[in-house]
Amino acid sequence: MATSLVDFAEQVNPKTLAEARRADFRQATRVHGSFLAVAEKRALVWMAERMPAWVNSDHLTILGFVAQIVTGVCYALAVHDRRMLLAAVVCLVVNWFGDSLDGTLARVRQQQRPRYGFYVDHIIDSIGAVAMMGGLALSGYMHPVIAIGLLIAFLLLSIQSYLATYTLGEFHLSFWRFGPTELRILLVIGNLALFRWAWVIHGHYRLFDIGGAIGLAGMTAMLIFFSVKNTVRLYREERIS
């Protein structure tokens, strides 16, 4: 059986393992087909080309991360003051700015760090998602069970995406034309709608409970569909003859 460079380096000279891993690293193809992908890319490139030289990708990553954490805090505080929903809208916009622009800025300036960027971006996204959904669970505008269900579905869908990135060499930033930007827009619209329709259907159901249940069903369907699709594809590509 063929031995990879990484395996050989680990067996023969462990000191060269880090260099071998870097040599073996293959950057995955980014696949982004959301509704707003084309327009968003133009806008991000336009902003990146005009970004002050002292601002770098790490600054934007930290900005996006802090904004997502503060979004969760705003949701948690909304149980006492619904005006915090407006503060959450501002934080979602700042989160989009930092989270979406950091990678574009690196590519425009030819300062890509594929392994570092991929790891940091997605561990931060996971922590931020926990904070945001935790805030929603405490907000009084969404049942905690639905908020936890959405968090679990998000993390499972993320795991599926990361496994596909490693095994198929394709990193999908969106599923069924929906990506992070579309989800943020839906959250912003929902936040504004809560001022008028916090409870719907004759006042029996919370608006975010209905929206969350629909989102949970959609994410579960995506998880099942893409897990089965990728499993079948890998089985066919590695069929035992």
C-alpha cells in the first residue's frame, strides 16, 4: 500500500512532520451558490479594495466574532427590554461585515492563510452560534427547546460540511441557495417583525417559535439530503471491486 508523505515523515523523522503536513495540504474548492452570492461578492471586493492598510483580516475576524457574541447578549437582555432587538440587528450587520469581509480582504491583498483561516473562522462560528442561540433561548421570544434544536442542527450541518471539505475537496458555503447572509437577513426581518407580531395565530404561538420550527425542519432536511448524497458519492468513488 502506498504511504503518504505525512505518514513517512512521522515514521522516519518526526521533526519533519509539520513541513510534510503543509506540503500535503490541499485547499478545497469554495462552492457558493446562494441567492445573494454574486452581488455580495462584488460588494465585499469593493469594500476590501478601499479598506485602510492598517486593517487586516484578523481585525475583521475579531470584530465579527465579538459582534456575534454581543448579538446573543442582546437577545438575552431583550426579555427585559425589547429595544435590545434593535441592538441585535446592529450587531448582526457588524457580524456580517467582519465575518464576510475577512477572507475577501486576505484574497484581495494576496495574504491568504488557508489552514489558519479555515480553522479560526469555523471554530469562532461555532462558538458564536452557541452564544447567539443561547441568547435566543433566554430571550422569551423563542422556546428554549427550539433554540437548542436549531443549534444542534447548525452544528451537525457544519460537521457535515467540514467532513465533505476533507473527503471531497469541496467547501460549500451555502445549501439550497441559502447561506449565512440570507440567514442573517431573515433574522433581521424577524427582529423587526417582533415589535408588531411577537405572538401570532390568535396570540397562541410565538413568531420565532414558528420560524424556528420551519428553520429546524429545513436544516434537518439539508443534513439528511447532503449526508446521503455525499455518502453515495464517496461509495461510488471508492467502490471495492
